Amino acid sequence: MPDTAVTSAVPAPVRWYRPGPAISRLRTVRAPALRIAAAIALLLLLWFYTPPAEPRFRLCGFHWLTGRPCPLCGMTRAVFALAKGHVRQALGFNALSPLGFAMLFSLFWDSSQRGRLWSAGIKALAAYGALRIFFPGA
């Protein structure tokens, strides 16, 4: 009688691909160039497009529910204004727009400072949001 024992085939261990030194060098040269190109493309997009000064309808759910501005209300228009160099107009839309602009463009650099900037930015936006909610005229 033939042996009908089931034998399980154990797959060979997977070896992770490690690029050679030439490819690693190419990545270290190409990555910053791609980041710079993406940042320039974003800046050009922000420069050439102008959103309306007053939107037809607000997308902010917080504003719909309460009638008061949230910490990010006006940030989109402010970032577009900052890209064009209109600082006073941007500050009129949202007082923390320079911080938001820096946070947006920090996504293109690889540094430990990015985490610190984002942590401080989120705390500042939370404090600014509380100020806007509880003291709307301030």
C-alpha cells in the first residue's frame, strides 16, 4: 500500500531586497531633487490659482453647526494669499496662516525639526481655535 502521509512544503525564507550601492546613491541624489520639484510645483499651483475671497458655501462642518469659525477657517485662502506675497490679506483670513504655510512646506523636508514644528503648530491651532470659539470678536 502506498504511503499517503501528507508532507507539507515549507516555503523558503524570503530575502528582502537590498539595493546595491549604486542604487542607494541614486536614491540619495534623487529624493531631495524630487522633494524640491514637488515643493516648487505646489508653490506654482498656489501662485497661479486664486480662490474666491468669499466662498459661495462653507465646507467647514463646525461653522455650519455653530456659526463660529474653527481654527482652520480661512486657512486655504490665506495659504494662497501667502504664496502670492499678500501677507496682510493672509493674516486677515487666518492669523496663523504663516504657521500653516510653514507646516505645509515642511512636508517636503526630512528633518527632526518637522515633528517639532507640527507639534507646536497643532498646539497653537488648538489655542487659537479656543480663542476664536469663545471670544469671536478677538
